[in-house]
Amino acid sequence: MRTDTMAFSTSPDSGSAIRPYRPDDGPWVRELIDADRLPGQPHCTAQKLAAAQHGALSSAGWVIPVWPQISVLADAEDRPCGIIGYLSWTDVDTGLICWVHAREDGPALGALLGQALAALAHCPRIDAFAGASPGLLGPGGLPRTHRGATHDTLVQYGFTGLRSGRYLHRGLPAEAPPAKLVADVFPCDVPPGHRLIIREAAEPIAEAVVSAEADRTATVHWIETLPTHRRRGLGRKLLAQALALLAEQGATEVALVLDDAQQPASESQAATRLFHSFGFTHVDQLWTYQHRRPRAPRPGT
């Protein structure tokens, strides 16, 4: 994270300014992030905020180290009223707006996005809210309904939106019904939690990754059955064991992202039926965004 090269810039509100993030901004920033929290989404803690400053981005099956540049919009008393994190990869001329929070205040969002676009002016392509499963500071995409002002501001600044998945949620009973143990369970580091694997002839044929938080929220990051072993009820058995495990760990609610935007309709419908049969309900549609600029002509062309 770079915080030493950014100059102050004025914002739409008199007396406020965009400046680098400072460690003492933490409590204010965590409130801003939690103001956009969806049901079942973990609360932002000091540890999560610190990890987001020099953590990892999950994308297309890869875990990529990232060090975002973080700016805050501070009011006349120098208290953060908005925050944005963004970065760029110089080798591919691509930028990424990781997250932005400003209590859905349009002018504040515009000031922050303007700052990020200016800092990423060298990037012909800029993605926003791109990622896979729920991450440290968000659900893995922009919740279109819950964050309508952010969507509108992105569009006003030239971004094109694309549906990326659906955010689902359900409560967990204090005492979950016992589930048949069909999967081996192992701890995992990324994301911190547990991996459940069903094997046949010693080969993995179905897998889930779940995590439970101290605030009693939980996430199903991943659940998948090999295509050659589907329609045997393995996904149902695996999900039942995963939810029972999360309840045993004290979770009272669980969320997941159904990444069905690129799936065939038959697979999406089957996954929807499975999750609905377990009591998951639709909370919001997640979107990702992209902004493209014409490449500057090379000298002499």
C-alpha cells in the first residue's frame, strides 16, 4: 500500500478532502464498511482491514498478492466519510477498483471514483468489484439493489456492469440436525476455514470449502461435484455436512455466492434447487464492472 505520494484533492463538500489512509482511520473506516454489510456477511474487524491492505485477491482460481492504494474522503474535522482501494498491474496495463464505501452518498462516491480513475489513468482497462467468492471487505461483487447509488455512480463514470452471481443467505439453528459424515474434513489456510472432500477409490469427487467467523457468521466459499459424479446426491450430502460443521462451530447464519452467470442454465437451475431446498434465500444480485479507454498511440504512429 502506498500512502506517501498522494496529494490532497478537494471533494464536492466544502472543507472535505481526499487524502491517504492512516492507521488511526481504522474505527471510522470499519463503520463505513459495515454500513454496506449484507445479511450473513462477516463484520469488518481490525484484522480484516489490515489484511485487506496487503492481502490476496482470489480470481479465476488463482490467489494473487495485492497491495492496494487506499484513499479516504475526510470531512472538515478530518474524519473519514468514504474510502476506496485500488491498484494496477504495470505489466498488463490493467487497473482494479477493489472496493469503495461512502454510505451510498453519490457526491462522495463520485469524488472517490474520480480520484481512483485519475490515479489509474495509465490503464486502458479498469475492473471494479471483480473477484470470486466473498472476500475480506465485501461479498465478491457489488450488490446491485443494496448499493444502487454506487452502481449509478460507476455507470456515470463510464463503467459497464455485468451480472456475476447471486448472494444467498440462511439462518442456522442453534443445534443443527446430525448429518451423515460422508466427507473427510481438513483445515485450510486460504481462506481460513475447513475443506470437506468426498472420495471414491481414493480420488476426490466432491469438495466444499467453508469458514466460520467469531461474530457467528459463516461462508460457503466453494462446493462442487465432478461432472461425472453428479445426480447421485453427493452435493446434498456434502452441503448437509458442511452446514452441520458450521453450526457446531457456533455460526448462526451462513451466506454463499451462487456464481451462475457463466454456467449453463441446467447447472444453474440444479444449484438453485439445491440451495433453496436447504433454506437459502436470494438477497441480492452481484455485479462486476469494467471501464475501457482507447490506448494512447505510440510515438511515431
